[in-house]
Amino acid sequence: MNPKITKWTRYEFWPFWLFYAPLTPWYIYKIFQAGAPAYFCSANPTMKWGGFIDYSKIDLLHQIDENYKPKTSFFEEFRTQKIPFDFPFIAKPNLGERGIGVELIRNEIDWKNYLEQNNRDLILQEYIQSNFEFGVFYVRLPKDKNGKILSITAKDFLTFTGDGKSTLRELIEQNLRAFYRKDYLFQRFKNELNLVLQKDEKLLVEPIGNHSRGTTFLDGSYLKTPKLEDKIDQIAKKIDGFYYGRIDLKAKSIEDLQNGNFVILEINGANSEATHIYDPSFNLVKAYKEVIRHLNYQHKISVQNHQLGVKWTDWKLLARELLKRGKA
């Protein structure tokens, strides 16, 4: 199928605004229920804007036990020549969203190029060599003692399997997910585009587990176990004011994940998406049902926090901030 057509026939490739626009009447109803247009900012009261925009991810990582996160360094401005990790490592902006600015730094050239675009408020993390990456969606009602896992997204990284005939350029053009990023990939692999992968030889094309970068998101909610849920709850309750969000993590295997052995890459707040809805096996109705199920929890949590004394965020201040971002 023509990729330009597929982009509009499969909702997982729709623009963000187009997918969520039909939920506007539901959101208006929730505003009237809460009596506050920016009620969602009260879901995580200690995060800036509740983790909706511009919240510090390093502040959240600092509250996680060292055993459950990769080696991590933060730089308000990178001035030193000394790199705290061996290559490869991950670099990302502290205030980034939707995978923007996240890169695997493989060598000095990658690092120099990255610093030309980003050198302030940087998080650097050791690269965890594992393809088992997940997004675990956690919720806890403020009046409840324990929280729970609402869903799990399993990530299938963009990987090519050779047929012994096709060049890398041809594989990029033939793969639907790679096609949407072909300009980037042509530049990234500019010296290997004529390379022919041997039959059944595999090539990890994109190591960053983001949907916009070719990763396939799958519904992994069936992977939830009591051990995993208990460990996630223990960690989440130690993060001040955290009740709603997605925890992105890696494990060495599915068994390790289910036994609560993993490292947390980052934590997302009120802007968290239930990313398992982009599973290609889902239909649009099922996806919307899942979105509403998750956002209903966000509403319940926000209302309970307000009942416990958390003030509603002034929606006019949030609107001004969003307008500033739009003009930037």
C-alpha cells in the first residue's frame, strides 16, 4: 500500500491533534464535572504543571533508588570535555517530550554534532544493551494506600532482516515505518546504503523506542504480574506527589520484567499517553475506549487531590505558557 495513503487509513500514523480531536466533547464534560479547565495539572501536584509540560525529568530520576536506574548525569550546561560514560550512551533534554532530542551517541562525531544542537539541561545515561523496553502506566488514587498498573506497552524496535538481495536503501524504502523517516535514515546510513544484508541477518535500525521513530508499540498488558505491580508501586510511592503517569523502563528479559528486575529510563507525568493503543491489532473504537479509561483515572486522581487541598491550576497561566511554546 502507498505509505502516503496508509498514513491516513491507520490511526497510529495520524497527527496527534487529529487523533485526539474527537475527544473534545468528553474533555469539556470533564471540565464541567471538575469545575476547572486545567484540572489535569493536579494529577501530580508536586510536578510543574502536573507533568503536562516543562517538568524536570531529572528531579524525578533523583527520587529513584540507584539500583533501579542506569548511571545518569545531568548538566545545566555542558562545559567540560570529559564525557562521563563510555560510548555508546544516551543523551536527551531534561524538559523534552515525545522523544524529541533523544539520541544514541555512538562516538565523538555523534557527540560533537549533538552538542551543536543541544548543550543545556542535558541528561546523559549509560546505554542499556537490551531490546526489552516497556512503558508501564501507573495510577494511584490519593485516598488509596496502593496503586496499580493500568497498562503496559511493549516496544518492538525498528529492525531489518536481510534477504541476501536487497540493499539497505531498498529495505528502508520497502519498510512502512522506515519510509516515514527515510530522509533521516538515508543521512544516518549514508555510507552503508548499498550494503546488502545476508539472508536472515538482522540490523537494529533505530535504537530509540519511540513510535515516531519507527518503533512498533504493542499491547503488553498481559505481562503484568503481582511482583511487577508491587515493585512499581513501591518505587512510585517514593516519588513525591506522583499519582499518574507512564514509567519507561528496560529489562534483560520478559522474565526479569515480571519479577520486578528492571531499570527506569524516565518518568512521564500528566502528558503520558497510553501508548499500547497504537498496537496495529487495535481498532479505533478499542483505542478510544482505552484512552478514556486512562484519562478517567487522571480526572479521578485530580479531583481527589483537590479534595485533599491541592489548588486548581489557573488555566489562563497554562494557556499563556502553551501560546509561548507555539510561538517559539
